[in-house]
Amino acid sequence: GEAVGVHDEL
Amino acid sequence: MNIFRFLGDMTHLISILILLLKIYATKSCSGISLKTQELYALVFLARYLDLFTDFISVYNSVMKVVFIASSLAIVWCMRRHRVVRRSYDKELDTFRHYFLVAACLALALLVQEKFTFLEVLWAFSIYLEAVAILPQLVLLQRSGNVDNLTGQYVFFLGAYRAFYILNWIYRYFTETHFSRWISCVSGLVQTALYADFFYYYFISWKNNSKLQLPA
């Protein structure tokens, strides 16, 4: 899963 | 990265290039809301502070720098450029955008994924981006006539939002842990704000006539 705090979109 | 996300980023980039082209080629910013441009500059500055903390990819970092630099350049031109600033429709651009900033900040303090400085700023930027187009839409509505480049600019901005929604739908079905309800709800609100504009844009395109918004 994706970690909270990592935003991979712009 | 899926094709929808990429097309979304590209239409976003194209919209900014169209705006820069309009300002550079015509030395005029008539029809463009300085308030919306200031809100976008604030959106990018607040969201892309993670340039210094999280590295995603070279693509992401370059795009972030491009968005910050171009939005600041546009605000600078509209405020300070000797010729460009004369064409600014100041009397039409009266939307009280500080209320939007205050409301989005309050919402971000209440609703965010985690109560940290960067997460609050991130949520703030998402909420603010959703409503940042409002002063621009109000200005277009008031002036009635929309010049070609300004119409294309708003059209591509709206297309960017539409592609991002397709991107989220795609990710929802292809990724096991994709849940970004803050972005998704805000994104839907943002795209809905363009619905009216899109309607008149397609009518003018179909009739091959100049884009006009009803008063």
C-alpha cells in the first residue's frame, strides 16, 4: 500500500 | 503512471503554455483573472513543498518546478510588467479570493490525512485548487466575450481535471490500496465548476462561432 504523506500525483 | 494521468498533466501544461503565449504574443492579460492566478501560485507553493522532502521521480520534480515557476511568472507579469498590467480587467476581477483561502485553510485544519505541517498544507492546496478557477469564471461571465486564447486556456484546464478523474477511476480498479478520497471529492467539485463553461464552449464550437457566456 501507499504510505500516508507520499503524494505521487501533481 | 497511466495514460489518463499523463494526458491530464499534459493538458495542464498546455493550458499554462497557452496562457503564457497569450500574454507574450499579445502583451495583454485581458480576460485573465489575477486572483485565480494568485490562487494557483499559492496552490503550487503549498503543495510542492514536498520537493524538499519526498522524491517521486524526475518527471514529478521537473513538473513541480515548472508549475511553480510559470505561475509565479504569470502573477509577476500581470502585476509588474509595464505593458501587460495595463490590460488587466481590474474592475471586473473583484472576487474576494481571500475568503476562499481562509475557508480552505480552515477545512484543511479540520480534514486531512494526518495532522502534520506538510499534510495540512497538502490538503489546503487540494481544496484551494478545486475552487481557484471561480474568480476566472466570474470574470469571463462578467465580460461576456471570451477571446480565443482565453477560451482555450480554460478549456485545457478543465480537460486536465477531467483526465485526472479518469485516472482515479483507473487507479481505483487497478491498484489494491488506492484511496484518495480528499483528492477525488475535491477533484469532482473542481470539474463540476467547469460544467457550465464546457457547455457554452461546445455550443460555440459546434456553431463555429465566438465563445460567449450568458450574462
